[in-house]
Amino acid sequence: MILSVRIQLVLFVIMTWAISWSLFFLSGVLTRGADISYDSHWLIAQIGVFGPSLSALIVSGAQSHELRRNGLRVFSLFILIFIVGVIITRYAPRSIQDFPPFISIVVVTVGIASLIFFSSWNRHLLLPGTGKIQGKAGTKGILLAIFGMPLLFLIGWIVVNFPGNSWALASLKNGPASFVAILITAFFMNLIFGGSMGEELGWRGFALPLLLKKYSPLQASYVLGLMQALWHLPGDISGDPSASVGAVLLRIGWSILITIIFTWFYLNFDGKLLLALLLHTAVNVLPDLGFSNYEYSILVLALLLIVISIITTRTPSMKGQNHDKTIYNQTSGQKN
């Protein structure tokens, strides 16, 4: 069964919203505020976080036998990740810093295996939106994806904390060795459960390549950024009603801004899915480390990203000079 690009995107959005939103509300975590433990409620919500990736696998699987087999292979990895989630809930720690050593080892091991699975070493992995094998991510792209955002954040953190000399990093309170252990655990925990694994196969692995068949890179970024922002809607409106509108608007602005950066990575580097996972994880790991004045530091980061996004939109790739709106993909048989 060959579906048009438009139909695939519509089905993807409907299915993503249905899976994620239903599990978000069913889990009960939306009403718990900041009081969240890694318990069964958290795990149900985390299954909901996998809505974009699961939907991408289901919709793409309707396109060809190869993509169906690809989806089953990826789903097998997701089952392993969910088993890790069940193990975590047995201990129900309140933060990553409370993880027992056994849990940290399991998380890091499965996280490393997941990176290998989504790397160019896995020659059987197909991008669900193109039906093609991703290229090899170069060292430059990997380093930029891992360290780019954190370094920009550190600039913001220094700017915010320098006047009052209010430096504090909660994850460093027990010494450098403990900090490194927490950092590594937090990174791989965010990779497999913090949204990276659950979202990026859908956003960058499926929706973005389809949107690029119909729109310019910048237009595709706007559409995908809005799509991502609205996906977060249940969480943004679950708090103080008077602050909900502001939260939604901030989410839209942040999502479009960050999506422009992700699209630039997608167009300029091979290893597209691997880099998206690393970039997403590098952003999401920051709040788990306990930086002082985190919210103000993020504000400075956003201002820096505005400047960078303006610069990237002027690059040839984002102007669409090297952009091919492929009408027909021979591998998956997708028609526009």
C-alpha cells in the first residue's frame, strides 16, 4: 500500500497525538507537578513519550515490506528499553542521583547498545521517512551534536551567575567522581527515556524528510516545530491556568527555534538519526545536573540560539540551494 506524503503526515500526527496524549493523561503524572518519582506512573507516561517514534514505524510500515521489517527490529529495541523501565520502577528513585549502581550500569549499557543500533554500524536500519540507510556520522558532527548546546548553555550560565557569584552545581556536591557518574547516567537515561529515543525517530526520522518533499527547509522547520510544540500541549496546560497561555507560546517559540537547528544538522551531516538523538539528549540532560539559576541560563541560551538560527537560515542548505524535493523514492515507493 503506497500512501501519499500528505496522508502519511496526517496519519502520523493523529496516531502520535492519540498514543501520547492518552497515556499522558492515563499516567496521572500531569497532575503531580514537580513531584515525580520513577514509578509506574512515570513509566506509563514514558511509553506515551514514544508516541512519535511508534507512529512513524507504524505508518512507514504500510509503505513496504522492508520498512515493516525495519519497524519490527526497532520495536524489539524499544521492548528492551521498556524492560529497563520496569526494573527502574521497582526501586522508584526520586532522581537520577538516587539511582543504585546496578540501575546506572543497566541504563548505561542499554544506552550504549541503543547508540550502536542507531549508528551507521547497523546497516539494516532504514530511516522510516526515506527508506534509506543513513550515512556515517563524522567526528565533527558527533562532537558538535554532543557539546554544542551544552557549551552555549555554559556561556549563559556564566553570564547569569557571574555578577552575584552564585555558582552552584548540585551534581558536583559529592566530588568529581560522583559528578562524572551522574553525568554519564543522566546522559544515557535521557537518551532512552528523556524523549530522544521516543521522539526523534518520529520527528527527524520520519516527519522532517517527508516535509522536505513538500516545503523548503525553513518552512519544514516551522511546520515541524509547531507540530512538536502542540504535542507537548498536555504538559504545558496542566499547571496554573493563568500561566498556560504563556507556557504554550514559549513552547512554540522554543520548539521552532530548536527545530531550525535540528534541520540544519539534518541537511549538513550524515548519520542524521544518530546526530538527532545526541543533540536532543545533550539539551535534555542539562536540568538533571542541578545548575544554579537554570531558568535564567536557559533564557540566555535561547537568545544565543536566536542569533545562531538566523545565521543558519542564511546558509545554502537552509536556503534550499542544495535541497531536492524528491517526488519519488525508489526504495520505499513513496509518491508526493
